[in-house]
Amino acid sequence: MLEVLTPQPNQAALDRYVPPFLDPLAAAAVSGGDTVAVVKTITKSLGFDNFLYGATLSVIPHHEAKAYVFTTHPREWVKRYDEMAFVEVDPRIAKTWDSAIPLVWDQQTFRGQSAACDAYLDEALQYSIGSGVAFLMHLPRECHVFISLTSPALSIDEISKRSISRNLPDIMMFGHYFHEVFMRSVIERGLPPPMVGAPLSKRERECLTLAANGLTTDDIATKLRISARTVQFHFDTIRSKLGAANRQEAIALAVTNGIIQPRTLPMK
């Protein structure tokens, strides 16, 4: 079962200045209070319904990156996103990957780009994801952090745009501060990713089988017609699920446990 990790109590969360609107988050980080409820309240105060924090990083020497997720979205959506490899078609990822500028988006921003993108947007709407703000943080230690605040609204009108513009500094601060809390209370304590033991998706099995047959990241990207960074994301998740330190260990564990069969290439 794919689980979502929750920050643990950490006194260090209060050792620097905290904007007043984030005081409840700091207090929850210190006391071990209901972080999900606090994050939902802050997200609502900024004009959105749900919050997502996703990070791929390595904090242990000689270990490759693993994936961590915290979100207020329903668990069913987290599981569906994983199973369907929506990271490959989620247009917010591509739009924020090479830019430090926040993305403000709604349905019209992405509709019509491709059938796969439209299918993703349709399914996201079933979980009240219709518009929002997203941004990526490229940080030390090979850390990439994706922050998203979403709303069920299908479009962002002029009034909403002005509201988002006013709140954007606080939105950015919220994302950065949550990352600090998460890093100190979860990752730096060595807690494992929440997806350890979760089943590999079809796409993850394909990537791992191709790697077992000697294909590189670029080779796999070409064969599957996806970007190299998306292949790398899949392997971050694979290592997280299998509890593997690197790609070679992930392959060995998958073969030993009968998850993949090397020399049997999937798909055409």
C-alpha cells in the first residue's frame, strides 16, 4: 500500500524566524500535532484546497536518490498517480522543471496538448484538481522538490489571478518552510520513504527490466519515448519501494523476488 509520510516532532523547526501565518505549522512540527489538518488550513487561507510536497533526494553517502511524498490529496489519487505513471504526462512537471518561476495554471493552460495530457486532466478533475499553482525547488544534495497547491476551479478569472498574485510570496514561503520542516523531521532522521514495500507499477517494471538487460537511462528513455529525467524519477521511486541503495541493488532485489525476469524485454 502506498503511504504518505508525515513529519515527526522536531524542536529545530522553531530555531529561525517563522512568519506568523506559519506559526501553526511550526507548532505542529515541534509537538507532533496533526500536520495534515494544519497544512489544509494554511492551504485554504491561501485560496486553495489541497497541498502536495514531492521530493527526490539522497541524504546518505553512496546512495542514489529516493522519493518522498506528503499531500492532503486523497490516498486514492496518490495511488492512481503512481499506478498510471502520470508523472510522464503531468504538464506541470515539464513546465516547472527548468524554471524558478511559479506556474499558475488552469484547464485552458494545458488542454489540447495531447490526448494523454487531456486524459490526465480529466482524471485529475475527478479528484477536484482543476487549477492551481506549482513550482520546483532545485536544492543541494541532488534534491528536487515539487510543490503544488490546487483548487477544483476549472478556470482562474481576473479576480482569482489578483488574489494569487497577492498571495504568491506567502505561497512560496509556505513551500520552502514545509521543505525545511520535512527535511529536519523526516529525512535527516533517516526515516525510510513511505512507499517501501509498495508494488511496482507496470512502467516501473518495464524500466527495471530494461536496466537489467543493460540499457542506460538514455536508452530506456528512447525505447519508452519519455524523457531521461522521467526515467530517473521512475528509478527514484523504484529504489524507494524496494528499499534499494542503487539501481544495481534494485535489479538484484527485483530478480530475487520474481518481480522481473531479465532477458525478457517488455513491450515493443
